[in-house]
Amino acid sequence: MTNATAKQNSTSTPAGEESSPPAKKRRFDAYLVTLDDELWPQVAAHLTQRLNHRQIDSIEELVNATSPGEAAIVLWDARGAAEQSDVLARLAAHSPRFAVVALDVADSASGWAQDVDRGQIVAHAAVPIDAERIAAALASAYEEASARLALLGEVTAREDRGANRDGRGAGGGPQIAVFDDGAAEAGQPEVPSGGSEGKSSRIPLLVIVGVLAIVLVAGVAYMLLRRPDAVPTLPPAADAGHAAKPAAPAAPAGPTATEATQPAADSTPPVAGVEEKVDALVTAAQIAMRDRHFIEPADGSALSLYRGALLLAPGNGEAQQGLKRLSEVLVGRVQSALDEKQFEAALQALETVRSIDPSDPRLSALDERIAKMRDELGPAEIEAAINAQNFERATQLIDQAVHAKSMSEAKIAQLRENLRRHLADSDVSRLLALLDARLDQDQLLDPANDSAVGYFAQARKAGAMASDLQARGRELVRRLIQDAHKAIDERRVADADRISAALRTLGTPPATMTGLQRDIGAARAQQVQKQSDQSRMIDLVKSRLALGNVLAPENDSALYYLAQLRGTDPQNPALAELTKAVQSQILAQAGNAMDSSDLTLAEALLQQASNLGSSAEADALAQRLRSAKTAASGALREVAENSLTRLRSLDVEYPSGALQKKIQGTVELGYVVTPKGAVSDIKVLDANPTGVFEAAATKAISRLRYKPSVDDRGKPIAVSTKMLVIFRPST
């Protein structure tokens, strides 16, 4: 006896659509290494379009099917594996660019923690698969593979030659879904793969760098050169003692103050989305890592680019992984620089590692080594801490120097002044960067402690120069005025008042504020009249409900007045409760119609209730109506086979003659599942080829048993369904 099992392996591109990799995201092969065919569909459901999916039976097969040094994601079914550490070592030796996810029983999580800490695996995912955990593990693996590829680069010529000698490449196109003669299961027809993966051309490195440079320069130029109009000139900051970074040029004088109260339609090009900016920063940081621009230059290093990405998106996994890799590189630099007595380079790298992760366990050993060399270092250690913006560390070192009297008072004073100046500049730069980020995110006023208005006020208080604030203030005022007029148009007078108060703090000219207040006052007067009309509508809905006039008369019913209220004030707080009450009475009438077997009236009432919104009561009544209509027509309800619960597995006998001749084919069968869960009325709907597999498929289906289906009242009923059985001999 032989069985048929589904092994599916394809990309996630829907049928009929062309598959093309995202412009900013690399595609990786994702190898599931397992002999458990039931594990594949659990994992495949969560693989994304950025992954080419393949199933491999063993680690040996994986090594033979991949090139040394290949970048890929490996999902290893480690359940019952005896020498797990040996397998991980072999994978690491074969390709340091593998990002490994261990699939194991839930109780084994603690045993994998050390492997995660050492970087041998990215994550552990429990079997049976949990959707949220496997999705998170796959996302982390993708980021890890990207980071390793950025750090190590593409496969080297030596690795590539080794792969060619072994006769192994990165693999062809995705594998095809098959039924073999190892186990029995039914599945869906295979989807042919395009197979164009191996034909993609390689873009020269210089072209990639050039394109990214152009994109970054264009983005910076746009941010610096955009000139918002229709906004007033802001007064200078209270203290202009610190320059944080070059500001955008001041915009020319805009229209008159009266014109400034109206929103300028399409006056500013749309700001690039934060996600696109983060992607560009991460990509540039990965290139900087590859080119070994780790911490210099200040504005184009991997450190500054990754930090810029995290400032815009604090939870970005690729940037976090990038900083982790950068720390590993810098720790190595500290060791080698100390060995060569290059103290300034060693201290700069050390303090940068500390600024990335103050709890890095490697810091203590390095600090002990530096403490023994402190007499040779002098003030360089303090200067390095200041330059790396480790201000608490710099303060601690200065205090230690004072206590030990290892430096002159003049030098101590100089270091304290340098620390104070860097503290102020760093705070202003941070606030201006946050201000820019919130402007990009259109987060102008809320929440108060994390908004553009809040950071503008903090930057001005911290001593930002007027040249740094003026262009940003113009843009902020212009957009707040637009928001205020939008709130007025939508009759959100309270929001308009809040925006008006914020505009006053920004120094908006009196003429502009006078026009805005006039518009707010007119909106407030209209709102008072509107509230009076709305109160009357609410009372009418309640009174018609009390009289039972839910739907009739047509122009004097609860439903009619509810529609009037919804049209005049969609945000009215009373709407939810009134809608629920009206819907409940309509559904009660629909239930009565069903009890009277008036299915037409019940369906019409159910439609009116559904127009008011979804509800569990409406869904249950709709199911009851469908069952009643089916029963009235005498037809069986047709259901998908995978919605039924099998009590006996499918056991297919592969015809011996077809197996010997390696004939493959498909049979589609329709059948009835009786109220007792047995199978009856089996019909062959389609067979290819004919006369070969029909008997085997019919026999296998007849042995199935299901949990009986029930109607809306819990009574067992017969249902019809169908199944496609695919026969394919194993190779």
C-alpha cells in the first residue's frame, strides 16, 4: 500500500500576477528542513512574498542544495535531534549568512535561549505552530539575514568557486507541490512556477551606491529648499547661543495676514512617507557597514544612519540588528587598537559601543583593561566619552580625575566646559530632529509631550538659534492653520480652539489670529443651532420607538429620524445607543416573520437591520434564514471539505499498474456527508486520465468519517462537499 502526501513549495505570488521583488527589499530562499509533511502547511501560511519557499528533508540535503556562504533563512525542525550543537556548527561553517529558526516543542524554549544569545539561531518557535510567534520569528530571521548580508557582503569569489566545484548552486526556481507515495492526504492542484529566478541580472555595486546617493541628496535638498508660504515670521528665540545644525533657508515673505487664514491648496509637495525614509536610511547604513564607514563621517556613518532610522521608527528591527552588528565590529576594533597603543581610536570605539548598549556584557572587561592603562590615556578617555555622547560616563570620569588629582584644574575646567557645550548642542539637535520627525508624521499637536508643537517649544527653550527655528516654525504654523480650518469645516469647534491656542504660543501675527477667531465664532453659532436640531431628532427617535413605529409611517418612523440624525451629525454620541435600539426592534420583527414562515418579509427586514451595522444577533438570524431557505428548497447545503471535521484520515491505495509505469493524475469527487457523518452518493466529477485512478479515489473517500454537521438549532443534517485527489509517484 502506498500513500499520497502534499509537499507544497512555491512563492507567495497570486496566480495570474507577475512576480517582481520589491524595490527596497531583497528576496531570500526560506528552507524548511523537516520530514514531517504536516508541518509544512502550518509554516507556509505565514511566509511572505519576500521569501522563496522550499522544503528539504534533511540537513545533509540542505548542505548539498545550497552554495557555501549563501544568504538564506533556515527553519529547522529540531524535534528529537540528538546533536543539536553539531548541526548548528555545521550550518554556521557552511554559510555564516544563514539565519536559523529552530522549530521544537514548547517545553524546549529555555534550552534554546543560550543559542539565541550566542547568535547561533535567530529564534525558537514552538510546534504546533503559533501564528503570532512564527510570524515574529520569520520577520526577525529576514532582518538577521539582511544584516548578515550587509556585514559580510555577497558570496565571495572563493566561496563561489567552491560551490561550482561541488556542483551546487543557490538552487533553481521554487519546487513544485507534489503527492508522493509516502503518506495519504488530499490537496489542491499545483500552481506552476515561473522559474525566472535564476535569470535575474546583477546590478553593479557602483550603480546601487549612486542611485541611493541621489535619492538621499534629493530628499535632503527637498527638506532644505521647500519654502512654505502663507505663514508669519516668528520672533527670535530667547537665547540664540547654540547652533544645532544648518537650518533650511528662510522663506520669502508670503501673502498678507488676511490671506494666511485660508489653507493653501496644494502649495507644498507631499512629504515623503516615514516608512520610505526609514528604508532609505537602513539601506544606506548597510552600504556604510559594507564599506567600513562604521562611525565616520559623522553624518554618513552606519552609526548615524541606523540611529536616524530608529529616531523615526524606534521599533525598526533591521536598524536594531544593524546596531548590534556594529557593536560586534567596534568591540574588535577596541581590542586591536589597544594592542597597538592607539588609545584615541580605542576609546572612541569603546564609548560608541557603550552608547549603543550600556548593558553590553563585554564592556566591563574592556573597562578593566583601560583602567590599568589610565596613566597613558590622560584626558583622551573623557574626550572620547563626550564625543560619543556618553555624558553620564564623561561626568563620572571627570569626577574620578578630580578625586585622584590626575589633571590640572585648568584642564578639568576645560573638560567641564566642553561637556556642557556638547550637552546643550546634543539636546538641541535631538529636539530639532524630533520636531522634523513629527512634522513628517503630521503629528502636530497630539500627544502634547510628543508633538511638533511640544518639541518646537522645548527647542526654543533649550536655546536653538532663530535660523534653526524660523523655517520649521513657518511650516508648523501653515499646517496648523490648515488643520484649524478643517476643524471649522467639520464643526469641531473645540479642536479649532485648541489649535488657535497653540498658534498663539508660536507667535502668529494678530491679524491672522483675528481672522481665525472670526471663523471659529461663526462656526460656534452654527453649532448651537445644530445642537438644538439634534436634540429634537433624538427625542423623535425615542418617542417612535416607544410607540412601536420602527419602520412606518415611512416619513415619521424611528428609522427615518435616525437617518436624519446620522446625516446631520455622524459623530453624535447618542447615535450608537439609538442605532442599537432600532436595529434590535427590526431584528425582532424579522424573527417573528421567520416563525410565521414568511421568509420574504424576514429577508427584507434583515437587510434593513444589516444596513445599520453588523451584530452577532443579525449574523445568527441570517444563518437561520439561509438554513430555512435551503430546507424549503429541498436542496442540500454545500460546504467546503476543509470546513468539516474528519474522524478518520484519508487512506489512498496507489494503483500498482499506474505506480509501476509512474503514471500521475487527478480525480475530483463529489459526495454527501450524512447526518451520522458517513459518506454516500459518491460521484466522479472529473478524472485525468480517465479509467486509471477513479476506483482507488472512490474507495478511499468511501472510508472517510466526519463529525456530523448541524443546523442553527443544533440538529444533525446532511451536507454535500467535494474533494480533489492528486496521484503522483515519488521520485
